[in-house]
Amino acid sequence: MLVAFPIALTVCTLGADLFYWWTGDAFWARAGLWAIGMGFLMGLAAGVSGTVELLMVPGIRARAASWTHFTLAVVLLSMMGANFGLRLSGFEQAVLPWGILLSALCLAFTGLTGWHGGKLVFDYQLGTVGKGS
């Protein structure tokens, strides 16, 4: 669940930004602030868990794909943090144009990072019972 919530909240952030752009209603800008903030914090928790797993499990650490996933996840968390930080000084003013662009970029990196994570599970069977450890 540590991974599912940041993914969902990243999608919600872009959705809130698009609704703000469409309606101009400050509710959506505030919703985007909360979504990216909670996505970032929960992503940090997932990142700590993933880093511990990467460093402690030899079967995971040995795969180059694990390090690619790790690097993409760190970049994604950095972008999410920047998106959240941008909104802290004025959530309505931050949405257009930079907030919505960062949200779209975060969502693209979420897909890329998730695809690499899926490769670890499905191609290398890391994190499954009796495999990769």
C-alpha cells in the first residue's frame, strides 16, 4: 500500500490541476496541494522501505534493473517535492503554468518508474515468495 497511494495521489494532483484550469475554482488548487503533499510524504515512506529492501536483499541489489528503478524513484520523489514546495507559497498561483506541467511530468515519471518496478516483479520475480531473495 505504500506504493499505491503515492501513485493514486499523483494522478489526483494532475486531475485537480486540470479541473482548476477548467473551472478556476480555488477548491481544485487546494485539492492539488493536498494531493501532491500527501503523495510526496507517502512516497518518502515507500522510498525508505524500498531503499532498505534494495540494500538488504542481495537478490534485489544484484539486478541492474533494481538500480534503474531506484534512480527513477528518487527523481520522481524530487519532482513531487518540488511540485509540493511550489504550491506552498500560493497554491492558486502555482497551478498555471508550472504546477500543471510538473504534475504531468510527475505522472509520466510515475508510469516509467512503475513500469520498471513491474519488470522487477514480473520478469525477475523479485519480491515474490521464494524468489529473488
